[in-house]
Amino acid sequence: IATYFKTWNRLANGETWGQEERPTRPPYVGVDGADDPDGYRLERVVEAGPASKAGLKIGDIVVKLDDQSVKDRDSFLKLVQKAKPGDEIQFGIRRGDKNLSLTVKVESPRGRRR
């Protein structure tokens, strides 16, 4: 009983035992794409997702995120994963012969079953 009383306050104050932390899911911007010689070409933009709301379109090539170069899919994902829901990411894109800058507000990951 003495052990119970000693440890109860630790548990009551939020300490957990024997549970692993759940891995966090990556931030959600609502795009998928492929490597491109100039950066990361968008092949899918989720309708009503953060990127769509910001004006990104299929075929856009992401060349920068917050002034950091995007060379391929891996560099794109690494830069996006640094963001948290509510953050805004400045997307530097190439659309045809135009260079544009669009702001995407990061959202919480959508519920997906695995």
C-alpha cells in the first residue's frame, strides 16, 4: 500500500509508464508529385486541400519552400515536415514560363486508414 501512495501522485500528475509515444504524422498540404529536373512537379492537388485553396495546380513545379531550394521529392518532404499545423509556407513555383509565389497554410493531417 505504501508503494501505491508513493506512485499515485506521479500518475495523477500525468506521468505515464509502459507506453511508447505515438509517432507524429507529417503536416498536411494536400499535394503529391514526382521529381522534375527543376524541382518537384505536382501530379495531384487535393480538392479543397491547403495547396488547392492557395491556388496551386497540377503541373506546377515547386522550386522553393520559404526561400529554400527544392531539388526533388525528398527535399520537398523534408522541408514540409518542419512545419506545424497553422504555419504558412511560401511556395515558389514555376507555372509554364511564369514564376509565382503562393502561401499555403499547413493543416493537421487528415484521417487516413492504413
